[in-house]
Amino acid sequence: MNSQDIAAEIRAYVVAEYLAGEDTSDLTGDYALIDSGVIDSLGLIRLISHLTETYQVSFDDIEFGPDNFRSLDTIVALIETHSVTPVQ
């Protein structure tokens, strides 16, 4: 799975779970998901759960920092540091 596919899947998840019915034209790769309030602390837990299940990755405690989840680009980069095997 390439970066664009991962980014598209994560973007679709964020739109469906956190922005349903809203204008998502501003949701670019570098859009600040946490700072803008799109994803709050509970939403972050749900997102991590989704990433863990979808990409069969495990994160260590250091990776749980908000810097790794601040934008779609940083999330994709984090996923790419792990062996990516999407669940079909």
C-alpha cells in the first residue's frame, strides 16, 4: 500500500467519523487536526484504534504523542514506519 492510498483511507475515515456533513475542502495533508478541534482526546483514541485494526500496527508509548497525529501527513508517516498490512 502506498502513501497516497494510506492518506486517502485515513482522510476518508476522518471525514466519516469527525466531519460528516461538513465542508472538507480544507482537509489537506497538513491540516491541523488536533489544534483545529477536529480530533479531541477521545477522537484520538478512536483514531488510534482504527489505525491499529486497519494496518495491524502496534504503537509504543512514545508514539502516542500528539505530534504524530497532528495532521494526515504525520499520521501517514507514522504508519509508514511500521510494516503496513491493511486488513481487507
